[in-house]
Amino acid sequence: MRIAICPGSFDPVTKGHLDIIERSAKLFDIVIVLVMINPNKTPSFTAQERADFLRIATKNIPNVKVDSYSGLLAEYAHNTGACTIIKGLRAVTDFEFEFQQALTNKKLNPELETMFVITDPKYMYLSSSMVRQVAYFGGDVSDFLPDGICEDIVKRLTQRQTKE
């Protein structure tokens, strides 16, 4: 069984993320969409919220599982038997950081491969931070977010705005 991991912060998950997940699910028996918890970052949504949004967005993809993790990705891959990490690339600027991560993961887990998937051109501009900013200022983000979660994401982002 070929298991891949599609890791990210997913703060929040976008249609660009979902595109990479859907395409990856066609290539592997199981794709684990992994919400990575970075103690050096303060996300807009909890790990549980991000995982819940992902479960809703991927509910129609039977071979996708959602999990969260706060340790080393290479270690998680070893523990789950995953053979591949899938990373979406929007632009050349993404590659340098992702390449460094891939080499580090390979050093930590020599059996682990990293596969770079180029985003669909219609999502090249799309990022979670852009979605958060547009929503924060009251813009329409419905074209950026998967069906079934847009309203909750906007509500939570604007609730946080009024508390600041």
C-alpha cells in the first residue's frame, strides 16, 4: 500500500490546497492530509478547527485521511509507513524553501521521497494568508475556499477581528 502525506498549516484550507489533495489522491492508495503544528507560529485557527475544515473539504475523497502532528514530519512518515511527502508549488519562490525541507526530510528518513506538484494556474496567486487578509477586511472569499466551509471560516475570522 502506497501512503503519501500532504502536510501544511492549512490556516485555512483553500481551493488550491484541495486541488493538490485531489490530484494526489489519484496517485496513492492513501493520502494523509497532515495539519502541522508549529509552536513558533500563532495560527488563526486551532489544529482541531483546521483538521475539521479539511475533513469537510475532503469528505468525498475516500482515500484521504486527516490528522495533525507537532513533531518532525520525517518521523511521522516513518511511524505511518508513508513513502512520499507531497508538496504543492505555486511559484519558483516556493521551491527554494521546499527543496531545503525535502533534503532535510531525506536526511532524517532516507526511505522518504518528496514529490512536488505544480498548482493549477488558476490557483497560483492563492494563499491562506491572502484569504485571511481579504476576509478580515470584509472581502468575498467564496471563490477561494472549498464548498461547505466558507461561511464558518469567514464567521470565525470576523469574530476574531471584532475581539481585537
